[in-house]
Amino acid sequence: MSLSIIIPVYNEKDQIKNTLKKLVEFKKIINDLYIIIIDDQSTDKTYYIVKKFAKRKKFIKIYSNPKKGLGSAIETGIRKSKSKYLSIFMSDMSDSLKDLKKYYKLIQKNNVDAVFGTRFSKKSTVYGYPMLKLFLNRIFNNFVRIIFFSKYNDFTNAFKIYNRKSLLQLMPIVSENFNVFLELPLKIIVRKYSYTITSINWRKRTRGSSKFEIRELGSMYLFTLLYCLFEKILLNKKK
């Protein structure tokens, strides 16, 4: 069973080479592994660093995002992949490759459409999460959980694994920024695809800078929330 890791990047010249080195080591654990880098029109040397690194590694591919935006980058990665399973993995290495291995085992063992990780369970360890961001994260994610009658509590984290066929059925992606990571799990839940939840760990990036801006994303998350809620209402009316 093959696995593709989709990594969207924007101006990650300080981090990306280190990330790729760790993923090359990870290929020793999952042999049938492919790495798909989607460059979201970086203005630094990110694209050229990846291109040079991947020159003799056929399992690493890089593509330029034709339409700038994180949502478009994710959709491009999904369409470019040929693997049965896809995991979205951010280049900052905040998420654990041990958890990626666990994801891969779980999605095969349980034969589900997705595995959702939560950083906020008793078994999880979170290191260096900014307090304001953590506060807002918990309010918003629990609000979403209540509205959608879900046991899940970490919708907005990018790091999840999906069956590619299921993801293709969620197209098109309507979110343009980090809110894409809310859209995908909500569509899985609303459309009643199968999924399981597991604990994961998280630690603050040590290189480069985060592109996440709380002030700029509030209205985008609200748009995605309302869009998926409207879809849920329509689907319930059809029953």
C-alpha cells in the first residue's frame, strides 16, 4: 500500500532541506513512500533547494502551485499523487514522523477513509504552543465539535491521513488558506465517510517562521464553517 506525503511550502529555505533529510530517513520505515512538494509561489530559494535535493531521488517530486493559495496547493498535491493514501504534513516538522507511522498502520488496519489526530488528548504531548493561539484554538475547535455533534476536537490541525479516492470525492476545495484544514475533516464528517481518531504529539518549529496569522484568518474559518454547515443542512433535507 503506497503513501504520499503532501507538503505545501512557501518561503521555507531555512527549513525545507532539514525536513527532506528526515523524510528520506523515514523512507527506510515505509518503503513505498512518495514525497510531493507543492511550492506556493515562493519568493526565496525554496523551489531550487528542493529541485536540487530531489535530483537523484525519484520518490521526491516538486510542483509549482498554478494558483497561489494553500487550498489550491493542497488540491494540486492530491491530484498529482497516485498513492492509495495521502498525508498532509507541514514542512516545519512540528508533527511527529512516529505519528505518521501510526497513522499509516491505523488507516490500513481499520480500512477507513481517514485518520484524524488530536493534539489535545490525555495521551498527547504539546510543547511550545503559544498561549493566545492555544486559547483561541480550544474555543474554536470545541465550538465546531458542538455544532457538528462530533467527538473530534482538533479540526484545524493540518496533519491527518486520508484515502486518496475519498479526498477526490471532496473536490473542489473552496478554502484558500489555512481554513482548508478545517474544510477537509468537516466534509469527511458531514458526508459520513468513515474515520478514526488517535492521539498525536506536537512541538513548536525550530527553524524558519510560521505563516499562520490569526487576525487574517478569522473570517476565512468562519466562511468554511458556514459552508460545511450549510452542506450538512442540505444533506439532511435530502433524507
